[in-house]
Amino acid sequence: MNVDASEKLSLGLRLQQARLEKKYSLNYVAEKLHLSKQQVESLERDDYSYVSALAYARGHLRLYAKLVDLPVTEVLKDFDALG
């Protein structure tokens, strides 16, 4: 993936793309992150309404980024810019 293309994708789509490149299923990611499959799907849709505080979503994104080898600082910076 080139850098220009990744900058145009939403944070959730970048996570999803990285997951698919690694051939990880939603269930595998959910198990590794101790989340439900629905919560992982929400992250991939940039829908953080499933958490009571955005700090939890930020933590989930950090763990997800590490799992799929995305740069954690970049992911968190992009998340913080949303808010």
C-alpha cells in the first residue's frame, strides 16, 4: 500500500485493511483484544459509541494497531485528531 492511499482511508478502514492483509478473521482479532466481534466491527467502522468513554476506544485502537503492525503513534494521533 502506498502512503498516499493510506492517508485517504479512514482509521477504521486502515485497521480493517491491515487485518485482511494479515489474513486475520474478525473472531481472531476479537479474541486477541478481549473484545466482542461486534466491538471490532465498530472500530473498523469508526463507530466508538460502544464505549462509555473514548479513552477505552483509544486503548482498543492502540492494541489493534499493535496486533496488525500499524504504527501505534500514528493511529493514536489520527484518533486524537477526530475529537
